[in-house]
Amino acid sequence: MAEISSGLRASVLGIAVNATLAAGKIVAGILGNSYALIADGIESTADIISSAVVWSGLRLSAKPADAEHPYGHGKAEPIAAMIVAVMLLAAAVLIAVQSVQEIRVPHHAPAWFTLVVLAAVIVIKELLFRFVGEIGQDLGSTALKGDAWHHRSDAITSAAAFVGIAIALIGGRGYESADDWAALIACAVIAWNGIQFLRSALDEVMDVSAPPAVIASVRELAGTVDGVVEIEKCRIRKSGLHLTMDIHVLVDGALTVWRGHDIAGQVKRRLMESQHRINDVTVHVEPVRRPPAEQTEPSRERGATL
């Protein structure tokens, strides 16, 4: 739980910042006659929910295994990421639909002070994106990285709205809908990132294999244990913020069961203490050659089965 505390704090910070910005943008949009700013505020409201989902997913994924969930609760993290990605796509569709409606209906140009609000939003949200994204990268959390992109999508829509409103104010009559066109273009960027994060989350839920570099590193570490002749199979998947793996090590078939078990224990400890965030390792010991067989044949009289 201690290692994800930074992720939980990042989610709480996101909720607080988004709540403040959402209220400010919606009010400024209504007073300043800018639907792009109102849509931006709506998207920030969705960010509040997504940050809450990420917070819940991280807390649940950190719970230890129990009788009903012997493999832990790690799947909660990519499921939270899927919800965040779907919300990102939903926000893009909502803003796009409303922008098209505003383009079709003539309206007054936005007020100049909306540019000041948008400039502040862009700076705040970009800083929040970098802060949350860095924590998500350190923890290997797809949910946190998706939440970070929620913040950047807010910065992108705000930047598009800033450009659109500036064009509307400079262009004058006939350019009133420029901010709506800008919001519509920003939706494409938001939707693209939503699709990418949804794919990543689905891969984790379906136990996609760890990156080749990670597998190669694990195989190399296990191969350095005294008594390991070769690494046969190595299957690694991501479970929440950690890695879970099965590894088959080949040892001298003439060794005792006790010695083979000892080698397996050393392999497990070597991997658990490595730089990789591993929470479970199952080590299978396989003989590299058979010991000399005794030249005795099982007796049928004693009930032996052939």
C-alpha cells in the first residue's frame, strides 16, 4: 500500500484541481458567451469522475490476496483504466456533438476575458499532466497514465478554444463560431488518446505478455543462480502495478529433490529482490538429463501399473 500512496495523492490532487477548474470554466463560459469554454468545463467534470475511478482502482488493486481472490486484486487497476478510457471517448463525442450544434446556430463572439481563463487553465493542466504522468510511469500504472492524459486533453481543448476565441475576436463578424471549430478539432486528439489507452487496458485485462526487454532481463537474472543450467520457459504478465510470472529452470537431473527445491528458492528470491516490481513467482524445476535407471522391473504381483 505504501508504494502506491503517491498515486493516490495524485488522484486526490486531480479531483481537487478539476473541481475548481470545472466550476470556473463553466461560469466563465456562460458569462463570456463561449461554448468551447463551457464544453471544457464539462470535460473537467468528467475528469473529476475519472480521477475518483483511478483512486478507487488503485486502492482495490493494492489489497492482498484472500480466499475468494487467491491471485490478488491487481485486475482492478486495468479495469479502472478501461473506465477512464471510455470516459475520455465519451467526453470527445459529447463535445463534438455540442460543437457541431453551436456551429449551425449563429451566436455572439466570446468575451475577451475568456482568453485569460483559458491561459491559466492550459498552464495548470499541463503541469498536472506532467506530475501525474511521471508518477504513473514510475508505478507502471495504466490507469494513472490514462488519468494524466485526461489532464492533457483538458489542456489541449483549452488551447484549441484559446486559438478559436482569439480568431473570433480578431476576425470579428463572421468568425463567431471559430472557438466551436477549435473545440471540434480538439475532440479528434482526445478520442485518439482514449482509443490508445483503452487498447492498453484491454491488453492488461487479457494478460498480454510483458515487454521482451523485461523477459530477457528476468531470464538473465534467473540464469545467474548457481545450479541453473538453462532457462526453458518464462511467462510474465502484469497484474495491477506488479508482475506475476511462471519460469521453468533446467537443473542436473541427478540432483536430489532437496537440492532442486533449494535452487528454485534461490531463483525466486533473486527475482523478487530485483529491480522489477514482482509480487509472485512460480518456479518449475525440470531435469536436464535423466539419472541412471535401476535395472529392475516393477513386479506385477505387487500391483504395479505399467
